[in-house]
Amino acid sequence: TPAQTVRAFITAVRRADLAELRSLMHEPLLAALEEDWSARVDAIERALEEPGALELSADLRRAELRYEGSRVLTLEQTPQGWRVTGLR
């Protein structure tokens, strides 16, 4: 389901190993990136719990989760299952 895919996305982001990024980025920039992603994932998780926040298209092949005002996580049904196709 779209909700299961969003939950899996949240878990994957939280478990991401940033070791390679650490070798490429200046530490203050990396810290800001980690903080931004952490806040974004927290907001996505909170939004997922809100009734009606996950909107399905009429054909049930696309879903959007609105979070933090105008931000949107977009998912689409593919032959491999639901996939995140947009993050703004």
C-alpha cells in the first residue's frame, strides 16, 4: 500500500549510512543536511498519521502525502509495487 511504502521510506532514510558523504562534505554542511532530512522524515511520519493526509488519485495509481504546508511526497503504482516518485 502507499502507507506501507512511506513507512519503508522513513525507515530507509533513518538507517542510511552517511559515511561516504562524510568523506565528501564539510562537516557543518553535513550536519545541516542530516538535520534537514531528520526534520523532513519526522514531518512525513507525523503527516502519515493524520486522517486524509494520504490522497489517492481517482484511478488509485498515484498517491500524495502532504506535509509541512506545501511539501508533497508523491508515490505511483508500478509493476514492482508502490514507488516514491517525487519529493518536494
